[in-house]
Amino acid sequence: MRLFLNYALTLSIDSAWWLVDQTQTAAAMATSDVKLLGAWPSPFALRVHIALNIKSIDYECLEENLLAKSQLLLQSNPVHKKVPVLIHHDKPICESLAIVQYIDEAWSSAPSILPSDPYDRAVARFWAAYIDDKWFPWLNGVANAQGAEAKKAALDQVREGLVVLEEAFGKCSKGKDFFSGDRIGYVDIALGCFLGWVYVAEKRNDVKLLVEDKMPGLAAWANKFCEDGTVKDVMPDKDELLEFANMILEARAKLNASSNN
Ligand SMILES: N[C@@H](CCC(=O)N[C@@H](CS)C(=O)NCC(=O)O)C(=O)O
């Protein structure tokens, strides 16, 4: 089991890093013009992998240990100190959605990631912001919810958010496979990066979140997204993610229990 993220819990996931064996570090410095500072379970880093694949860009991925962040990461993202960071010609770009937009503009030849029409671009940005500002915190909230009632409420909220996204999918995709039409684009990347973590929440809570009869469009979209050539080789194995999440949440439970004693 390799690294990971401060994803679900403020304290515990961060503090569980010491448990995790680091197999490759950012210290293994790269020579490529395009470097990605990432961490394998990070959905935000996954966005950047997919965007680079869409543009067929060669790049070097430097795996960060988020419990012992490299100097390169600290210098490159001094404000947030988080992955992902893209380093292009020695210049860092931070924040996954800003990076995806940068990739689209810096390598402007097709395929495009954002729509060319200004209205469609604004709509795509709106949905990406909804995903990051509203829906993802709800998904994150599932792991933090204490007790059966709170857990159920958190899971219901995630499902309600997915119903909203099902409607958005219907409007944006216009009957095609992806939010962006025939190919994966901005909103596909913004949401698709979390599919592995949706699976983790489903398995850990023995529920279905992406319910096929309520969200037929999204359910079919999720399969197509995971099978796409730009995604399948960079998407973390979902059972490895599950194992990772179980380990981190157990570590949190132990920490909480010992701090309450
Ligand atoms: N809004 C950021 C979120 C990035 C993020 O939360 N990264 C996590 C890994 S998934 C991280 O680096 N956590 C380390 C920390 O918080 O110290 C983005 O979109 O890039």
C-alpha cells in the first residue's frame, strides 16, 4: 500500500500518513519539462493525469509523501502545500481545476477540454464549482458522520447531489456519452475523478449511491468514463482505494479513542 491524502478527515487522514510506506518520492528528481507532483489516491491529482492524457503530453509523475512533503512541493505550492502541482518549464501551477484549464490553453490543439462556446464554458465552470464546493464536501462528510442517523443523512445528501448532477448530465450531454458530448471534457474530469471514492463510500456503508434507476444517465456515464483510454490506466484500483480508506479510518478511530482516554 502506498501513499495518501488528507481527504476525508481533517485530523486523521493527515495524521495517518506515517502508517503508509512510501515507495517513490519527489526526491527522485525528474528531467522532463512537464512534471506532476501527485499522490496516487488523490482525486485532484487524477484530474491532471487525465487532462495530460487527453492532450497526449509526456510527463513525469513525482509521488509525494504528504506526511513528509518534499521541498519541491512546499516551494511550488507555498499557499496550500497540497498536490497536485503541475510544473511546466520550471513554473508551478496549483489547484487541479486551474491546472486542467492551463493544460487546455497551453496545449491548445484538439481535443479541447473546455467548450469553445463562452456560454457552454460558463456552464461547465458552474458545474465544476458545484462539484467541488457543494457535492464533494458532502461525499467527504460521509466518512466524518458519527452515528447511524448522521451517516444516513450524509449519504442521502450525496445521493441528492447526484440527482442534481443527473439532470445536469441530461442537459449538457445532449444525448451523448459525456457531459462534454462525444469526448471526456472539463465536467467529466471534475466529477469522474471521484468515482473511486464513491465506490469506497458505497462499500464502507453497504449502500448504493449511484443508483441506476434514479440516475441512469450518470450510471452509464460512469462506466464509459472509467473505460475511456485517457482514464483507465491512471484511475486508481478501487479496491486498493477501499483498502487504503479502511486503513486510514481505522487509524483515525484508534487516535480518537486514545485521545479520549
Ligand atoms: N482544491 C485542491 C485540493 C487539493 C487537495 O486537497 N489535495 C490533497 C490530496 S487529495 C493534499 O495534498 N492534502 C495534503 C494536505 O492537506 O496537507 C485542488 O483542487 O487541487
